[in-house]
Amino acid sequence: AQKVTQAQTEISVVEKEDVTLDCVYETRDTTYYLFWYKQPPSGELVFLIRRNSFDEQNEISGRYSWNFQKSTSSFNFTITASQVVDSAVYFCALASQGKLIFGTGTRLQVFP
Amino acid sequence: GAVVSQHPSRVICKSGTSVKIECRSLDFQATTMFWYRQFPKQSLMLMATSNEGSKATYEQGVEKDKFLINHASLTLSTLTVTSAHPEDSSFYICSARRTGDFFGQGTRLTVV
């Protein structure tokens, strides 16, 4: 089965704290893509990252970093020194057979 | 970056009427577009895959006669909710595929 699990429903942190959002996936495919999207209160989905299953290098982009571990089927997302503007729902997604399968999302609230 | 525009952002309609939602890729041509539905505080559920010049492919459980999809050009796909009922009230969001999937701003439909 193709599935994405985001076990954390809601996370609350205080500004400047680091926070990690977990994502675990299941797939039978040998080649696949993983994504993270941000959905602010306005509703649009903002693309954050795409990772190919053959590329296990961790990636850092400013305050964002991603840890892809094929051995544990996880693709976790860390925000360093969180800010109020990071408050949003974050979705992890798996591209399988031409479709995106989304996790249930993690609502992150960053308080000042 | 790739820009996808969705219109309208909000619409209120009377029960029994039809509503058309447009999804445009502004700076690229998209052979494939996708339509999702999102209930409050839930994940995105794929409704259908829209292919330019051919019939849409609907996911299991989605009524094709109720949710009409037309992808008449490489930059425009439309979703028409026919004979809308209050249970059709939801957030509808489209995406257009380039190297990744780029999402529109979403449409909040309220049927009264």
C-alpha cells in the first residue's frame, strides 16, 4: 500500500525553538519522490522540497532542513529557530504512479 | 517559479445550482492537472486527474457526473460542481504538473 503518516497532529512551540515534523511513508515503488508542502491559513499550498528516492543526502535551505532515511522510510523536516510566520499546516506527500498521496498534515503553531 | 491561478477564491451558491472553478497555469503549459478536495482540518484527497484533450480520470468514489472536469487547453482546467448540495461545501484546490506539482490558491465553496 502507498501511504504517508504524519503522526503529529499539532505542535506548539515558542519562537526561536527548533521543531521537527515527522513523516513516515510506505511504498512498493523502487523509484519515488517525496515532498513537503506548507499550507498557511490563506489556504494555498506552498512547495518546499522534492526529494528523489535515490538521493539520500540531507538538505538544508536557510532555517529548513530535511532528513531522508530510506532505511526507516522517513523524511523528517526540521525548522531551526522557528518564527511566528512558520505557523501553518505542513504536509508530507509521496508521488506514486503519477499521483500525490498526502499525509494528514501537522499543524504547527509558533507563539511569540 | 511556476504560477497556478485558481478562480474564484470563494463562492457561495444556492443548493441545486452549478458552480465552475477555473485553474490556470500562468507561465507554463500543463498537460496534466489535478483536482483535490479538502475538508476542514483534514488532508487533501485527490478527486481526479485532468489530462489536456482527453477525459479526466476520476478516483474511486468520486461522481463524474457531479464533478465535471474539462481540460480544453494546456493552460486551463475547469471543475464544475453540478446541482450543488450543502455536503459539497468544501475547499477545492487544483495543481498543475511541471517538474513538480504547483498548486492554486484554492476555492472555498459554500452551498446554502
